[in-house]
Amino acid sequence: MATPTRAPALTGAHPGDAAARPPAVRPRTRRRPLLPYLLLAPALVLELAIHVIPMFVGAFMSLQELTRFHLRDWSGAPFVGLDNFRDVLDVDGPAGAQLLHSFWVTVAYTIASVGLSWLLGTAAAVVLQRPFRGRAVLRALFLTPYALPVYTAVITWSFLLQRDTGLVNHVLVDQLGLLDERPFWLIGENSFVALLVVSVWRSWPFAFLCIMAGLQNIPTEMYEAAAIDGAGFWRRLRDVTLPMLRPVNLVLVLVLFLWTFNDFNTPYVLFGGSAPEAADLISIHIYRSSFETWDFGAGSAMSVALLLFLLAVTAVYLLITNRRGRSHA
Amino acid sequence: MRETTGERWGRRVVLTLLALFVLTPLYVMVTSAAKPLQDVQDSFTWWPSRPTAQAFVDMWSTVPLGRYLVNSLLVSSVAAVFSVTVAIFAAFAVSRYRFRGRGLFSVTVLSTQMFPGILFLLPLFLIYVNIGTATGIELYASRTGLIVTYLTFSLPFSIWMLVGYFDSIPRGLDEAAQVDGAGPLRTLFQVVLPAAVPGVVAVTVYAFMTAWGEVLFASVMTDESSRTLAVGLQGYSTQFNVYWNQIMAASLVVSVPVVAGFLVLQRYFVAGLTAGAVK
């Protein structure tokens, strides 16, 4: 991306900035108070119909007994209050214990994947900061995993990770001789590592892309001033680059967290619909328990609990980062 | 400011490792697509024993790939066109007007993007099935249902990216048009849109890619006749045989157009996407 001329301000401007948005109230808009709503109506109707209303319907379903017998006759499904929640959140019961296990797997997966993706993205963006021959080619190459349809990327990885015909075992066992036995990667304990590697491969380019955009907003003079002060690479990274990237990183980490925590595609395609226990992410857990048992009431209860958890984490995250941001200012 | 020798070598090491990490699966995809079936059933080899295009021929008959491809093309392009059209009007309203609920609209739309897909899956499934039995309008297991669903998936980011582009177009141009007597819609189509063409193209590609790559809803909301590539490609692994060379060939064929589109439009796409993600 060579300095986009018509590109919107990347990091500096906030949506509410007075400088970025000159007041747009004009006599014309006052005479047509309905117009903006008419322009918004199609988007609003679609969002309501496909996202907002189903969300409330989902919350309602979580209070119903919606097993196989009631799915065909939805209106006849009995109302059971919080029974579904009691079942799926009781960690001493079988359903609750499995959900808790799946929750911890997802937490570990999310922390590792977001951390590694951020690390790789930052490393790539920082070393690609100054121009050199071949930089554009590398940038395009690094963005390719992000542009690939998720299923082709993950299917290819599942081929690499096959026990007998895959590249990974060929290199580890046959060529480097690091292991005596060919391990299984897609079943058993190793499946967690396999899932993590595939996830990082898919998501680090997004971190790279955001950080690259953020780096363009750091004035070169700041680096020159730091260099005059005798600051080496690591000092410049710590005292100039990372503090200047803070606004980008705050949003990036939150977005990556939410996407990774909800990740369904990677395990679904990698393991062919039935994730091994060590890689039983929460989305796939809810999916499988809903469509295997056809207990949509329990499935909805788990979905609602997941949503409440994500909202709570997001709220706490925003609260902490806002407070820290203010005390810095 | 000069680069020290240490920095140069550090850069080379980091870039080499990352390039290897990214390239390995891509290399395997391309070379395995050119392998005869025997090669992918034995221990892995770095190069085809006998390079052949046979997999590109066979892949059409092992599974009904042609039908999946047509379904995916149809669903993704219709969803992209509708999504962008709807997003243009919404983005114009958010960018050019102050109105009650403007902030609420932006926050609500963006936050739906962050919710887990699984949250909508069960209710939408039930709603689509019940609309089908009650009114005869087929949304479940139909391409119409997929189109409607997918177009809302790309809508939030599309609106956000377009607001960024529209904001960067000087309002002086709008005012000049209005002085000439142009109404709001004429201003949008004759002044704002022509100036935002790169943004609109980038958003269209984004919406297309979103629909092209969606797996979760495709796995539940399709049947044999409406199946898309996302689910269809899994048909190559049968109980008896896994045609890895054909899977890689098919993956290559369905990946190249979107990757090429992305890389060609990279500049605009990246600018718009980060504006949406970072703001």
C-alpha cells in the first residue's frame, strides 16, 4: 500500500473528532428529517431480521424445552425457565463438565493464537518498515493466507498434517529424524497444537495488515530524533514504535480475541466436523451438541452464556484500557 | 538513519522464517495438484513423480464441483451486489447527515459483527424452517436464504469502510452540486460515488470474499442442490479413498480468483479494511 491518497484516516481520527468531521447540518437536512432514515432503512431492516431479532429469539429459545419432539411444532414447546442454563452450566453434571472443558480449551487456544499472531504481525510489519528490493512481493505473499478462502487453507493444512502422507511428518520423521514414531496430528493430544498452528497461519496476516497501517502514522522525525539520542533498535521499538502503536493494538487485540474465541471454521474443516477433545472449541462444541442431540434449548442456553461472557470480557477490557489511557494522558 | 549489520541480518532471518511458514502450504497445494493419485497415497514427496493435469480433469466428476461452483458464484455475487448497494445508502446517510440515533446505529451494526455466528445459527435455522412451513417461502436449504444471510454478514464492515471513504471526499463538492440544484440522491450518484469508486470496488470484493469463504451457515443451511464450495470440497474424502490431488486442484481453482482479486486491489482494500478495523 503506497501512501493511499484517498484512503480514510487510518488511526489518528476517531469517529467523533470535531476536526475530522466538519458539522454537516445544513438547511437542506433540516427540511428533510426523514431522508437519512429512509437511506438507512434497508440496512436496518436486514440487520434487525438476520441479527438482532434472531438474537432475542435465541434468548427466548434458551428458556424453552426444544428437543427433537418440539422442533417441528415450535409454538407448542413448553416454557421451562432457567432449566436449560442449570443443565449446561452445572459443572458437576455431564453437560456442564464438558462445556467447562471446552471453555478452558478455548481460553488457552485464544490466548496462544492471539499472542502469536500479534507477535508475528508486529515482527513482519517492523522489519518491512523501511523500503528495500522485494518488499512489495513479501507484503503480497504475507497477505495471501488472509485472502485465501478459509476452507481451502485449512483443507491444505489437514493434508500437510496427515500421519502417513503429510509433509509435516515427512520432514520431522523421515528427513530430520527428530521423532522415531509418526505422530497423529489430527486426533488425540497433538490436535491442539495442530489447530493452533493453522489458526496462527490464518490470522497473523490480519495483525500484520493493521500494524503496517498503524506504522505509517509514525513520523520519521521521531525515529531520527531517537537515533540522534543514540537509541538502538530495541530502544526505538520500546520507546517509539510500541507506544505509537498503542491505539491500533488496543482494537486489534480485542478484534482478534473475539474472532478467535468464536472460531468455528478452523476446527470444523480441519477435523471434519468432529473435533477431538483436546481441540474442542466452544463454537464447535455448541454446534455438535445442538445438531447431534437436536436439543436446541440447551444449545441456545450455551450460546447465550457465551455471548454474556464475551460481553463481560469486552466491557472489562474497554474499562481497563480507557482508564489506563486517561492516566497516561 | 542507517541500518546496522545486526538489524539487516535480523530482518533477513525474520523474513525468511515467515516466508517459509506462509509458503509451505501454498507450495504443497500447487505441487500436489499436479501429482498422480499414487503420489498422494504414499509417503509425501516434494515433487510429483510425473507432473500431470489429470487431477484438474477428474475433480469435476468425483464430486459435482460444477454445481457447487455455480452455487457459490451465484450466492456470492448476488449477496455482494445487494450488500454494497444497501451499504452505499446507509454509509451516505451516516457520512452526510446528523440525525437522532446515528451513534446507536453505528455501534449496533458494528457490534453484530463481533457476536459469535453460532448465536444466530440455531434461531435462524428454526425461523427459516418455520417460515418455509408457514408461508411456502423457501429460505432453509435454498440459495435465497444463503444470499440474505450472507449479505448481512458483510454489511457492517462494508458500511464502515464506505463511511471512511465518503468522509474523505470534500463536502465542498456536495455543496457545489446542491447549489446547482442537485437533490441528495443526485449528489450521491453524480458526486460522491464517482469519487469513491476504489472504495466501492474494494467493498464489493470484500463482500464477495465473505460469502465465498463462509462455512458455518453453509454446513447447515444447504442441501445437495444448494451446496456451496465451502461444504462441497469435503466430498472428496470418501469412505474408501481421499483424492488429495483433486482436493488440492479444486482448492487451487477456487482460491486463485479471490486471491488474485485481493492482491490486485490490495491497496484500496487494505486501506478500507484497516480504516474499518482500526477506527
